[in-house]
Amino acid sequence: MKLRYSPTSPYVRKVSVTAVETGLADQIERVQTDPWAAETDLGASNPLGKVPALITDEGDVLFDSPVICEYLDSRSDTAALFPKEGAARWRVLRLQALGDGILDAAVLRLLEGRRPDELQSVAWADRQKAAIDRALNQLEREADGLDGPVTIGQIAVGCGLGYLDFRFPGDDWRAGRPRLAAWYEGFAQRESMQATIPKDPQS
């Protein structure tokens, strides 16, 4: 398998964490790709021009992160990150959606801040931050449900919180959310999380 990736993409990190948790990391060749480069051929793999994109051993191309993560889980002999059916599956998928939603809003907020000053919308950036704050408050209320065997929901949330630390360290998302902060402190120590801490290429 080949994974087209960018070192700072939180969606790539989600896939990378999943690869470690499923024991498949050593079976994946990583191909660093700059999706913003004018000359990139990424569109030939993923017509949306985004990473991550996984090329399977059969030559199929999978995107985006929820699809890739479930594919890796399906190939693993370890405990399932995606419950197969029933209420447990919907709880995990809902949690994944909440974590992915934090990532979506954080990336939009980051990109808005990189536009020329005269084109930036403070209202748009504030809308994204408000969405993140609501999601974090929900997670604080549901923090007890984050304990237990690892699922794709916890991975998505963990990557979301890690991305906030990476890109918006001044926000202090932990303030007023002690239970969520305590859970993340422990989850961030997992081998899969420690091995995938994002760094800017120049770092």
C-alpha cells in the first residue's frame, strides 16, 4: 500500500494513528505530497486534490480519512476500531464525526487566517471557532464515554485536540474542560499518538 500524505495534515495523522493501532504501519509506503503545489499530480490519484489518499495493493485509490481508516481496520486482526453493527457502531461513528468536525473547522479557520488581510473575514473565522468550542463543550460533557478500548471515534477526537495544540496553542482549549483535558493527557501518550506528532517541515 502507498499513502500520499502531507506531514502537517490532521487527516493524515488520523490515518497514521489508525495504521499503528491496526498493526499495518509497516505495510504502508509513505509518499510525501504537497497538495498545494502547482505541479502536483495528486489529482490523478484523488480528483479532489486532497491528502490522504491510499493506493491499495490492488491498485484502488481510497479517500478520504474515514474510508481509509475503515479499510485499514477491515484488514487488521486486532480488536475492531469500527464496531460492525448496532448501537455501538453509531456511537463510534458519531464520535468520529465530532472529531472530524473539529478538524474541518480548525482547518477552515487556519486557511482563512492565511488569506491576505484585506480578504479575511473575521466573522467567518469566529464562526469556525464557535463550532470548535461547541464541540469541545459536548466532549467535556461526554468525557466519561471516551474511556475504554480504542475506537476510531477516540482517534478522531485525539487528532482534533492535537491539531488545536499544533495550530492554535493560544486558545487554551483545556480551560474549563478538565475531564476532556485529563482524558487527552492519557490518550496522547499512546505509541500511535507519540509517533505521529505533527511538525512543520522546516522544524
